[in-house]
Amino acid sequence: MRLFVASSFEPGFVKNLEAIAGHARELSRAGAVKWIAPANFHITYAFLGEQDSSAAAAAARGIEAGLDGIEAFRISSGGLGFFPPSGRPAVLWVGIDEGAAELRRVAAKLAAGLAAEGLVFEDRFEPHVTIGRIKDALPDNFLGRAADFARSMRSATTLSSVDLIESVPAPGGPEYRRVYSKRLSGGGSL
């Protein structure tokens, strides 16, 4: 199974991200970006790749231990950007403003918990939500116009859980299945 560790969002925050992605789509060239389905918007803390069921159980233990005592917190959407920062852009993302330091803390605690269980993964976290994968050149003024709109659509949500998710290939794009979920202290439901 193909696994990653992530947090999902409340419906209102997803709608906000969907509006930002929709505006960006209008500004881009047809076919230039493969857009992420709004149901798949999330913050990824660790990509574990292909794993068996014993590694999934180890990941669940690592998440549980790493996040013991962590409380739910607010995050807010920020500007728009690309990865990598130089060269040909490959990923279009919405950044996180409020809550970025807390997200880095959660990512570090998760990394420690997962590593203690013997899991190997790329430990390179940057708080963002991927909204598209860039396939072709975008208009010269795209980033400025799309980023201005993203900043004007700032929205907030409470991050109340961290999930182990299996990515299942499907004809219309990957489908995500929650394998394990860790509720953060004081967190409501997502």
C-alpha cells in the first residue's frame, strides 16, 4: 500500500481552497496544470511510499506516540507559490500563514515518532497545500495575479487530527483511504 501522513480540513476551508484553485485555473492555459480534486486537499507531513501492513501498523504507533499531548490548533491560508522555487515549476501550492510554526512542530514530532518505529521517509516539511501539478508553461503574469487572489481569500480552520492515508490509484486520479487517525487534544471533528 502507498502511504502518507497528513491532515485534512473542515469543509469551509476546502471550499476556500477550491475557489483559489478555480481562479488559478481561469488564469492558466488549458492543460497546463493537473488540478488536485478538492476532496484530496491536505497537508502532507511525511510520504512513506509503498509499505506492507506491518509498516502501516508501525506508522500508526509512531503517529500515536509522536503526537501524544499535542492540542488542536488554528491554521490560515496564505499566498500562492511554486515548488521548486527556482527552475521549472512543478507544483502549485497555497501556503499556510497562521499556524505554520505549529505545523512544523507537529511535523518534527511525527518525524521522531515514525523514525523511532524504523520508518524511512524524506524529512523535508514545508507547510502548504498542493492544488495542482504543473505540466506546461503558465502565462508570464500568472503567479502575481493568482497570488493576489489567494491572499484576498484568506481563510482559517482548526486542525484537529493527523491521519495515516493510503493512496489508491483510480482512473480519475488517486483515491484516499484513511487507515488510522489520531485526534489532537481538544479537537472537534473534521
